[in-house]
Amino acid sequence: MSVDITTVKRVAKLARLAVSDAEAEKMQGELNNIIGFIEQLSEVNVEGVEAMTSVVDTTMRRRDDIVNDGNKVDDIVANAPITEDNFFTVPKVIE
Amino acid sequence: MTDLTKLTIAQAKAKLDAKEITSVELTDAYLSNIEAANGELNAYVSVTADKARSMAKASDERRASGTIGDLEGIPLGIKDLFATQDDHMQAASHILDDFKPRYESTVTSNLWAAGAVQLGKLNMDEFAMGSSNENSYYGPVKNPWKAQGSDKALVPGGSSGGSSAAVASMLCAGATATDTGGSIRQPAAFTGTVGIKPTYGRCSRWGVAAYASSLDQAGSINRDVRDAAIMLKTMASVDLKDTTSVDLPVPNYEAAIGKSMKGMKIGIPKEYRVEGMSKEIEDLWQKGIDWYKAAGAEIVEISLPHTKYALPAYYIVAPAEASSNLARYDGVRYGLRVNGDNIEDMYKKTRAAGFGDEVKLRIMVGTYVLSAGYYDAYYIKAQKVRTLIKKDFEDVFAQGIDVILTPTTPSSAFEIGDKEMASDPVKMYLNDIFTVTVNMAGLPGLSVPAGLDSKGLPLGLQLIGKPFEEETLFQAGHVIEEAAGRFEAKKWW
């Protein structure tokens, strides 16, 4: 299987990456190299094999349902590029 | 006077305990090495000299009052992937510009609680994606090693290339690192240092920027096996903030060093004898086998039939998880923002400007393999293959194998700007061919320097252990170290 330039641009849109035509072309070649490489897996018979969900056998721990963190508004917005009254601000979403 | 920066952690601890030196003196010695060398090597992206001095002073005061932690007064370098409060932490990426976390990672908290001193943040491949440290926003790191008769700059390996270079050039006593597909062991092999990648879940991932969450694991790069054992004891812990961290007692790893190997079974996987393997690597491997025979261990040929599928499966699982983990960098809550016509345009422009080429490529691969219609064919298939890879290891351990011996890398360090690798990402990925299986199966792995190649560059051997049996790795790793000796780069920087 190989990807065409339209697919590259569609995937870039899904990934929210702006790509120029030249970049898309470069990526197409690299993506096809990688896809060619991972296609090797088609040789492997996985019938009846379960997909791994956790690499180490553990039971998920549960914690008590209590508030144990919070009231850190200043910390949370401290690194934001733009904030207003403790809100993150973004360009207008709804016209 | 002895050069304090040449001391191992164990040696420095002994001198501190004997009151021959202070942490302030030791820390100052490292800071002056960094000042002299970092312009050339580029191992640190941020030096926290004031913090280091005040931590060292506080350590000396604690020591005077009788409180002595396991790493009391020891100056360490921290990979830029770990959150250290109010300091630089950018995963060597442009997209985290000016990000200064308001919290501390669990691993570094453990280190500071044990008395260690923070020298600064170490360079790396952006978001831990790479095998050469050339994918850093801060530029490549130079390997302290050079080939005989050549002045060409070599890569220190990656992604923990700042960690490996700093440890090998005496810019820190030890360094934290992380390993998703080989990012601790490969750079350790390239620089003549020791690298421990613990069992998945042994160290908390909390406060470590995520690349591929089901594979990422924190560990360290050190001068010798004993130092690696000392550091892991402090780094490992169960952490309620990381549900995959495991609630098992942390053993005194150091106690395993020097224990006899008599009667232990060392597995030699025939599938690691890959086509085109260089004679030097094969000879090194054989040397390792001979050392274990001489130490009284039994050598057993084993088979791990799915080995060859580990790397292709990794290049589905890791990018898939990365594309999801890196979705958070959108210019809203932290880091870089590039304005756009609307919110989607802002996201796209920010991410295009903020991520480097390799990171973008992996996000693209991940997005593609997870996209509608491909999820089962790629991601689920890869997770099934992963089950088979893990079973391969379980089968050989069930046969009584205690530890598996392999080369760490297919070659020694290559040149910065290697054209072949730059032209085809898959060539670069093949660096991890011997290490990636370990991450796919969640096992512990240790790389120990074992010799020099014909160019005079270090090579490493890798030991793979059963889950949570890092002790066996330190025990076995020490045998290689005893036989091979230590390797130190000739100073040119």
C-alpha cells in the first residue's frame, strides 16, 4: 500500500499540521518508506492472538473518590501564551 | 588534587562521607567543566548553576546535621523531558518555548529527596524521537568520542544524547534518561557508558513528557554498573499519580553486584545474528559469551522467533501513541502560539512552526495508522504482534533462562549529518533493532560498555532480564565490566 499526495494532505489536516506542497511531497516519500517497512507485519499469523492492552500484568489501582488537588488557577494559566481573567483565550470559534 | 569530576557516584559518596570533600566543591567542579565544555559539546540546554549551588550548600548543611540521603550531595544532569519546577523543560522542542512547569516529576522529586543536586537540563532528540540527538531544536550534541585519526564529530546516540555525552565527558556524575525504543541503551553504547532501562512500571512516568505511553520508561546513564544500581534505587517508586507504576518493593540493587554467576543460564538468541552483522559486533558478542563461561554461567542458545517484527510493530504503536499524546500542543495552554485566521488555522500554524521534521513525520504516521479503516489493519495488528513478542520472552524465561545477552547496537557511533541515515528514516530506525524488543515486551535492559571497535569507538553489550529482576542485570552487567574494563574518551573539547 502507498499513500498519494491527497492522502498526505488529508492526514496532515487530521493531525492539524499546516504543510506546504513541497513539504507534503517530501513527507509522501518518507511515509511510503515507513509504510513499506511496517507492511512486513502482514507475514505474521495472528489468528487467535489477543491484542496487548498492558505490557505488565497489573490490576488497575483505585483511589478514594475524594478531592486531593486543585485551587491552582495561577499555576494552570501561568504558561499560557494569552490569558484573560484566568481563562485561556483563543481566536473566535463561532462566527 | 584528584579531579573530583572523575569520581563515580559511589566514590564521591565515600569521599563526602569521609568529609574529604563537600558537595559545594563537587558541584563547583562540575559547573566549571560544563562552562568550559558545553559550548563545544552542547550537552546541556539549560544550566541551573544558582540552583545547583544552593542545593549543594543545603546538602552540606544536612550532612553536617547528620541527615544523609542515598544520593546526598551528588550532582546530576536531568534530561529535558523531565519536569523540574520553574526551570527549563521543553523536551528539546520549539513548541514548548518558555515553558516552565509549576510542578516536579516524581523521578526528580525522588532524587532531590535523596539529597542529589541538579546541575541543569540535558539536550535530547525532540520529544525523545530519534537515535542521534540531531532532532533537537537546540542543535546536535557532539559525542566526546572521536574515531582514531579523524576529527569528524560523531553523534552521541539518542534520544538521551545529552545524558550520554554529559556522563562520558564528566559534565555530571550521572544523568536521568528515558527509553521508548532504545533511547537509554543506544546512547550509552555509543559513549562507553552504562545505561539502565528498567521494567515498564518500575519508575513513575508522572511529570515526564509523554512520547509513547505504553513504552516510555525512565532510567539513567552512568559511569559504571554500581552507579546505575545506586541511582535506580532512588528513582524507582510506586506513584499514585501514575497508575502504571508498580507497587513492588524496591530492592537494594547494589547488593547484587559481585554475586557469583555460577550455574546461571545466559540465553543467546539466534535471531539477533542478523544478516549483514559486522564481524566486530559478532566478535564482541562472542567475547561476552566467553566471559560468562569463565564466570561459571551456562550458555544456552535460544530462539525469539518474532524478533524481526518488533521494529515494524514499534513504528506503528509508538507513532500512534505519539500522535495522540502530542495533540495537546496546540498553542492554547502552554508554549508557542502562531496566530491564524481562525482557531483551526492557529492550531495548524502553531504545530507546523513548533514541531521539527521527525516529530511531524511520526505524528503523520500515527495519524495515518489510526485513521478510519486502518486502525485494525495496523494498530490492532501491531498490538497482537506485541503479544507474540512478549510470549517469545516468556517462553525462554520459562525454560529457565535467567538473562539474555545481545549486542546493544549494530554499529558504533556514526557521524553527525550521516547522509544515508538522513535520506531514509528507516535506516536511522534500524539503530534500535536490538533494543526495541525489550520495550515492546516491557522488560528491563542494561547496556554495558564491552570493548572498542577498530576505529577506537566504544561498543556495548545488552542484557535483558525478567520483569522486575533488574538485580540480575546489575549482577550480570558487573561481569562484563570486570572483564572489559572502563572506557574513557580522550579529552579534546
